Amino acid sequence: MENLVIISQIVLALSVAYVWIFRFDNIVVEFKQYGLPDVIRNLVGASKIALATLLIAGIWYTDLLLYSALSMAFLMVCAQMAHFKVKNPFSKHLPSLILLILSLFIAGFYADIIH
């Protein structure tokens, strides 16, 4: 099970990094569609990249994982709300929904270990 969690951490972190680094032009368009200012977009991007980095570091330092995964899950819930706000089709919801599920899976695994 631990290997599945580590794979989830890697998939989540690399997915977020890929979108926010290599597909940033799409992010700019989406945040304009949501009506959010550039400063919010930049704060969200910096937060997601920092959390992705912590998720990778969490492979070796598991104390980082619970709050990193929960914070990422919160940002993915916010992404879902933004998609609902502009009435995007389900296909636009799916990527952040999958990442939300991965975040909660990681958090759930480590919350269980802590308690």
C-alpha cells in the first residue's frame, strides 16, 4: 500500500508541476475565464508548485505529507468550485477531480498512520 501512496505522490506532484510550468498559457486563459486577478493566479501557482515539491520530499520525510496533501486537496476543491462557477463541462472538471482524489488518498493514508 505504501508503494501505491508513493506513486500517487509522484503522479500528483508531476501533474501539478507539468500544468503550472509547461502549460501555463492554459492557466492564464482559465483564470481569466474565472474572473480571477493575476495575483491570485500567481499565488495559487506558487502554492501548488511548493506543495508538489513537498509531496516529492515527503517520499523521504513523511511528516510533510499530511498537511501538504490536505492543502493540495483544498486547492483542488477551489478548482472544482471555479469550474462550477463558469459552468464548465465535466471534462474540464475531471483533471482537478482526479488530483483531489489522489490528495485525499495520500492524506488519508498518512492520517491513519499518525493516529
